[in-house]
Amino acid sequence: AKLAEKIGGYIPEDADLLETVSNLVEIPVVLKGNFEEDFLSLPKEVLISVMKNHQKYFPVFSKTNKDELLPHFIFVCGTPVNNPDVVSKGNERVIRARFTDARFFYDDDKSAPLWDKLEDLRGMVYLSDVGSYYDKTERLKILANEIGNSLGFENNTRHIVRAAFLSKADLATQMVFEFPELQGIMGKYYAETSGETPEVAKAIEE
């Protein structure tokens, strides 16, 4: 927290990550790393997932804007180091490579609209007895329409059915294949870039 404060940031409380890192190290040495600001154009959930889930780094947020991610991260070495700069540079190279991969996945996924991924769901088995994720999507559309109408949402049923139709499409994207924990979140971003309504994009996320 003190190190983050020195660079005008803060680290949100994260008991699980703190416990994980505490159990990974013998003699904790806390250091800071940086990454290029242009990576901040990626969805922040992607950057956070890479830092936390893949590298066990602590993301740093702005103190003035609590939702704004800063181009820094805090990490913990397990032993004392002779040259902290060398260790920081090594971790920066690792995170740069991870972010570069994520940017490639994101750009490639956005090159076609989200609904183009639906056909790929035919080859993804949901459960052997009930079919593929495409089959599941077809059932969701019917259920969403029935439940929406029964609850009196007739004016919004088209949004509900559209969200159900696209709700599993991001499972066929490269980003979600690499980062499964982002399923739904990436669906929202790809729905927005595909021109879907805000209601549909939000429903996919939720």
C-alpha cells in the first residue's frame, strides 16, 4: 500500500490474492513494475485478470479516480534481491508479453461481429446428453421469450431474446479461451463493438 501511494495510486483490498501471495513466498520483498500506457486501451478486466490470475501481481488504481487503472503493478519476490531494478525489468517483460497476446486476441476477436461466433458453438459440447452450446442457446431463446412475456416484459422481449441468443457466443472467442474467467464480460465488450444495444450488452455481461 505504501509503495502504491508513492506513485499516486492505491491497491483495492483483495484478501484472496493477498493470502495466495503470502503462501507463495518465504521472505517477502515488495517491488513495483510498469507497463506501457497504450495497453490501457484494452478492457481493464483483461489487464486485471492477467496481473492477478496469471502473474499474482497487484494492480494499481488511481487515488483520484477509483475505477482508473494505472500503468503500474506491485509484485512480491520470495527472497531478498541484490538488484531490484533487474527483477522489476524481468517482470515487466513478462507482463508486456502477456498483454501483447491479450491485445492480439482482442483485436482479432473484434474483426468480426459477435454473432459470427455462434456457428462455432455447434462444435462445443455442453453436455453429451443435451447437445452443444448452440443447442443450449436455442433453448435459452425460447425460455427467455416465454418468461419475459409471462412477467409482462413484452416491450423488451426482443432485447431479452437477443441477449439469450448471444449469451454464449464469447465462449468461441480467443480471449475467453485464454481467459475463461472473462466469459460474459468480454461478451459485453464484443456486443458493444458489434452494434448491439446497451440493454443486450449489459444482459450478456450479467
